[in-house]
Amino acid sequence: PHSRARGASDKSSGLLEAPEDTSSELNPLLWLPKGTRRGYALLPPLLKVLSERGHQAWESEAPRLRPDSRALRYMKRLYKMSATKEGVPKANKSHLYNTVRLFTPCSECKHHHRDLVKGDIHLVDLLFNLDRVTGLEHLLKSVLLYSFDTSVPVSSSVTCMCHLSVKEHDFSGQVCPSVPHAVAFSLHFEVRKRKWVEIDVTSFLQPLIATNRRNIHMAVNFTCLTGDPQQNINMENPINMALVPPSLLLYLNDTSEQAYHRWNSLRHRRKIPVRPRQRNSLLVDPTGDKGKETSQGKRASR
Amino acid sequence: WRRDENGKEAPATSPSNLSEYFKQFLFPQNECELHNFRLSFSQLKWDKWIIAPHRYSPQYCKGDCPRAVGHRYGSPVHTMVQNIIYEKLDSSVPKPSCVPAEYSPLSVLTIEPDGSIVYKEYEDMIATKCTCR
């Protein structure tokens, strides 16, 4: 009966829809009664992806873009910090996100980078396609992630200047006219076996992502010099910094029913209905590094 | 102390045997409870997209639902009513079933079709408690 089918689809009880070509016996999607076609649409993205991909994997090795190995290493490290070996999310109260997406710049403009990288001044043209971000995923924090592979031994401290500008000019439909089309900031850090440099670009990208922008096109000029301006050591020769274009990291709060909501589980535990706090201020850092000031923070205070 | 058939005092059973002995009366065999199940995504050939975790234990609930389910499983009174209907009125109405009552979430690291990488925490992916409904 309709109610049961709807019940099943509402609960998205992992029922998968049988695809049109139900020829292959291998296909796990055959296991389920036809009446759950609507259930498929409400499946958690993971099961949807897996059932489609699972199906593809059986039917044909559909070409798939391989992720960048450095990006994969970073995300595996993030996974280890966020979940136990069994895959259960760690009860870390300051960790507000339930989704983290890492995008590498689109391939078609990658070779474009090569001739743009002049010597130590890295002016790169980046285009990120954010089609995978769903409407129910709300941005908490966005970070440009440079993998720091210095080819020359560097002194302990490095100062980098970064100049970001958005390449889009069609701001006709812009939601917040005061969108900073360009921002410049510097950050100083110690190089001690440091593989990654995270540049917080939340306030810069938030307006674009909030207007559901599918493509973000920006130019980044990233220069690093050894030495520390505070100690007015004269800045020696620029170091040969990360020659790879940065990745874009989005910390998101997926508000869909299938995603895990910490405040929800806290509520169950306390048995007191807790209203989910509206997260207005985006500068609340979801990754919980309260102490660490972001470069924006420094710039803002300056 | 029990006396065996020729009146001699039989050795008392130790408390642990005693509880085992009485258990057969209190808990029917294969009663509804949580069972372990562990899978690795490579068995399903999904390890190309699921980077972590390598193994996943969704667990499952299996077993018979005793008639007096209220106190032990936190089942609603409806469960006993359904059992009475099944036993006394209409056996086409199904007996109460042994199903999960609580879950815990699972964090998954997957590769998307466009090559981007996503870390996601999904609700209700591991059964942690069973009930009769």
C-alpha cells in the first residue's frame, strides 16, 4: 500500500531502486521490490553513490577521476582525527562539521598553471567546480590548502603573502554587493615538518558559496620568504614553495536527515529537547581551533 | 541442598551453574538480541570509492520475541496486544519482530565521481540495541 511504500521511502531504509536494465543477475539492486522506487530518491548520498557506482562497477569500469594523492593523504589524516578505527565519529564537541569536502582545481586549467608559475612568485589561476555541494550542506569554514613541499632546506620561520581575487565579473545577480572581490593577507608560520598551510578564506568565499555558485574562479598570488618580519630579519631569497595549485577545503554542516547531527545525539543523551543553535556567525571555527587566530583574524584586528 | 534418589546429600551446585540452570527457564533460547556482523568494503568491491573505514560492523537483530516483552525490551503495550492477536485471534497477523531500537553513526571517506574527496558522518549506520515491535 502507498503508506508502506512512503514509510519505506521516508525512512530511506537503505532500499535501492532496481535500475532500468535489470539484466545482470550480479546487480544488487534486484534484491528489492519494485514498490520502493521513491525510496531511491531519498537515499543517503553514500548509498545512492554506491548503488549507482556499485552498479557501474559491475557493468563497466566507468572512467573516474582519480583524486590528487596529496589531497588524499590530507583527508586520511583528517579522518583519523575525526573518527575511531571502527569509523564511529569521535565525540569531539568542538568539531561542528559533519561533512568536509576537498576540491582540487579543475584539470582543464591545470596546464594553464604551469606557464603561470614564474620562479618563486606563484600566480595561479584556480577554477573549482562545486557541483557536489548539496543545497542542504551549509558552509561553516572554507580553507585554501597548500601542500608545503620545500625543495630547499629552509630556516625555521617563513612569512608568506597571499593575494586572492575572484575572477567572476558577472555580479549582476550578486546577493551581497560588498563582496570583497580581492583580499590580501600575510601569514607567518614555523616550518617544522609542516606539510600543509591552511589559509582561511571563509569570509571571502562565503557570499559566493551561499548564492549556490557552482564554479569559483579566482587568481591566487602566493609568495613566501624565509625570515620573520617581526624580528625584522631581512627577508632572504624566496623559497621554492609548493609548486602545486592549492586545494579548496569546505567544512560543512549537512542538514539532511541521513547526516549525523551532534546536537541531536547530545539531545538524546540529555533527554532534554535542545534547539539546534542557528549558526549565524560564520567565524565560529568548526574545527574547534579556538586558540588559533586565522589570518583574517589578524588582518581584521590590524 | 538437594538430596539425590538414595537420600544422600548431593553436592550443592555452585552459584554460577545455578544461574545457568535457572536461565533456561527465564530466557527462552535464541531470544531477540544483537548479533555481530562485520564486513569489509573490499568484499563488496566498493573499496575503490570508500577510502575509510576499511571494515564496518553494522550488527543486526535476530531472535524470538518473548510474550512478556514490556519490561525487558522497552516495547510499547501494542507489542503484547499484537502478540495476543496473533496467538488468539488471527495468526495471519505477524508476531512482533526483533528489530534495532538504537543506532550509532558512521564516518565515511569517499571519492566522488568528479575526483573530489568527501568526509561524511551518517546517522543510524550501526545497530546498537534491539527491541520487539
